[in-house]
Amino acid sequence: MKKCLLILLLVWGAVASKAQTVVPDPNRITLVIHGGAGTITRANMSPEKEQAYRTVLNQALQTGYAVLKKGGTSLDAVQATVQVMEDSPLFNAGKGAVFTHEGRNEMDAAIMDGRTLKAGAVAGITVVRNPITAARAVMDQSEHVMLAGRGAEQFAMEKGLTIVEPSYFYTEARHQQLEKALAAEKSAGTPDQLNTPTKTETTPVKKAKTKLKPGKPQSAVPYEDQIFTEGRKYGTVGAVAVDQYGNLAAATSTGGMTNKRYGRIGDAPLIGAGTYADNNACAVSCTGWGEFFIRVTVARDVAARMEYQQVPLTQAAQATIDKVGKLGGDGGLIAVDRQGNITMPFNSEGMYRGYIKANGEAQVLIYKE
């Protein structure tokens, strides 16, 4: 009897193991990106500026696609994709991060693995060249999910990530945005608008023993030729992907809100609000008015609708964006499921977005088409 039971257990184990084996399918790989939502219309975009955005968005797509095409993981693909946009001054993340009220660049980022539900996030960091690498390090090299401020920076230094002086993130166009925001508040009689920041008032963190690695030189695109139409509240970059094994991942990075203060943190680094991935449903990255996306827990809400209501990806995502709109918030999201179905709904004037499929078919969109 015992011998028969042992044989049955062995057979069952073999069958279960075989059932769990995922056969790689290169035809399922898909990558979707966004570069912020807001008042983005043809009326305020010159052909030259539009081309500048399309160039970087296409570069980001091709970078992540190359990872997936070679059999890489969705996690590596979304990280590589987001890093491209973090290195461009055109987007509100990394190099192009907006300024806080005090004249600093404080950045947030998050990444999540849909297979294991592991996640990593950082908030309020000022010296890590690519915040998404810090989020990945938190996920892979710590027992935590989120680190913030000086502690997150110290962790990044100890893990050997590329550290730069805070001045690396300075761009004249973003600084002018801050000055305009401060002037508007002062004109409106908003209190606490004294001491307008200048270039030299960006507050550096205490020097670390780790040797600083120089960042890349600033973009050759003159600041007067750049345009930032995503609005004060809506600039973020993100990527979601499914790899040949059917595993999902999501990554989001942002400089937050122009003229933010008091250590404000938006939805981007909050797992379930601006970033989420679960193989049982989908991977989501959001961009929009963070406070509303936090209240609705947008990214998780999309996944929950799919998981519990059994509704398709497109329907789930649109219903969630509609919910944000009813509360008075706006923005958008990108999402992908394990079958490679994608959706990119938004309720703002426009959203920088794009996707690439397994066959290399890519498309970049900016306006309401």
C-alpha cells in the first residue's frame, strides 16, 4: 500500500512539474511605454519638438525590445527602457526632473515583478543618476520594498550605483518652469513664496565616501527649443512588458510635481497606486495627478478588476481611468497582460506613449488620435 502511494505521489509530482513548465514563446513579447500626460496638443508642439520626443521614445522602445528579443526578462527590459527616458532632459524623470519649491530635484521610482510580486521603490532621492536602478536594487538586494531620502541614497552608494552631484539634474528649462510657478503663486497671494530659488541654491546632500561618478554631459538640445507640456502635476515615465516566458513587469520613474514641498511623494513609487504587476492579471504604470491616483490605487485597481471581475484588460483600465476622472483627477496609464494585449487610456489632452510587438512593429503616439 505504501509502495503504491509513493508511486502515485511521484507520478503526480512529475505531472505537476510538467504542467508548471513554461515553454518560451518569442511571439508573446510586448513592451509599452509612457512619457507623461497633460496638456499635450499639436497647437503647442512644433515639428522639431515633436520629433525630439518621438526620437527618444523610439530609442526607449528599441532598447527594451532588444532585451526581450534576446530572451531577456521583462524586469530587465522595463528597467533598461526607463533608464533611456531618465537620461533625457525631455521627460520629468532623472535628468529632466522638475524642481521643488526649495530648488531641488527630488525623484521617485518603482519596479515590480509580476511573477513573484517582489517590488522595490525609492522616494525623494537627489544624487542617484538613474532612480530606477535604485528601485531595482531595493527589490533585489534588500529585505524592504521602499526606501526614502538620505537612507535610500546611502543604500544606493553602498550598492555601487552611479552617484552624481545634484547639479547634474539642473536644466534651464525646468528651472524656468519653477520660476513661473513661484511667480504665479506670488501673484495669486499664496503665502510662503519668499526666497525664490536660484541656480546656486540647490541643496547638495552630505558628501559620501563613495567616489562620485560623473554623469553624461547635458543634452545638446537648447532649453529654449525644449517644451514641457505635461503640466505641473503629470510628468512621469514608465514601461510595462511581458517576456517570452509570460512574465510581467512594470517600472515607473518621476521627478514629481513642479514646486512641490514638504517632501511630497506622488503615486509613482507607491506599489498599487502608480506601479503594479501580477502575472494573474496585468502590469500597469501610471502618469497623472498623483494624489488622485493614490486615492484610487489605480494600478492595483486595474489588476483587481481583471482578477476578480474577469473583465478584459482594456475594459478594466478604462473603468479605472473613468473613476479617476469622476473624482476630478486626470492622467493616464499603460498596461499589458500575459497574452500581449495592451491598452493606453488617458483623460488628459495628450500622453506620450508607444508600444512594440514581437515582430518589431512599433508605434509612438502623442496626441488624442
